[in-house]
Amino acid sequence: MKRTAMVLVGIALFVTALAWADAEKGKTAAAPKPQSITGEVVDMGCYLEHGARGEKHAGCATKCISGGMPMGLLTSDGKLYLITLDHDNADPYNQVKGWAAKQVTLTGTIAERSGVRAIDVTGAQLAAAK
């Protein structure tokens, strides 16, 4: 009986140590660093539905974005990022709403989950003309 109790205590300590180590690992993970990416502001609905983009689509994109359609950033290499609002400062996100079909440089943290890329925008500016 004593031996069984000792084995159970040993297992409990082992499981507790594993749980503690897993919790500590999560605490030491570094926060993502802000990055800057450049591309065209698109409304996600029209772009995903039928590839609409560019100056010919600027009026429609502006209307869709002002109506609440999510915005995306389409890079020159074809990557599409969902533009998300930074909860600490909505100003850059709101500024981007007026730049449909424009080339912009966005700064923020980038995340990817289930195949969707996103940038939590903390800074925005019109890109320099090439």
C-alpha cells in the first residue's frame, strides 16, 4: 500500500512539473516584432469574389470599405493580408479606409492562422511613387 501511494505521489509530481514547464514556456515566448509591408489596399469582398482591384475599382472599393467590408493589403508578390485594427490606436486603421486602390506601407504585427495572413496595423503611410 505504501509503495502504491509513493508511485501515485511520484506520478502527480511528474505531471505537475510538466504542466509548470509548459506554462513557463508560454510566458517566455517573445512578442512578435512589428514589420512593414507595402501593397495595394483592396476591399476583401470584391477582391476575393472576382479579383477586383486597381484604380478602375477605387470607387467601388471605397464604397464597400465605408460600408464595413474588411480591407486587405495585396503585395506585389500576390500575398494578401487582412488589415486588422490595433485596439490601442485605431487612427492608422481608420486612415487606411480612405486609401482604397492606393499603394501604402503598413506597419504592425503580422499573424497567420489557418491559411489567413493578417497585419494588426499600428502605422500607415502612402507608399512613395516608383
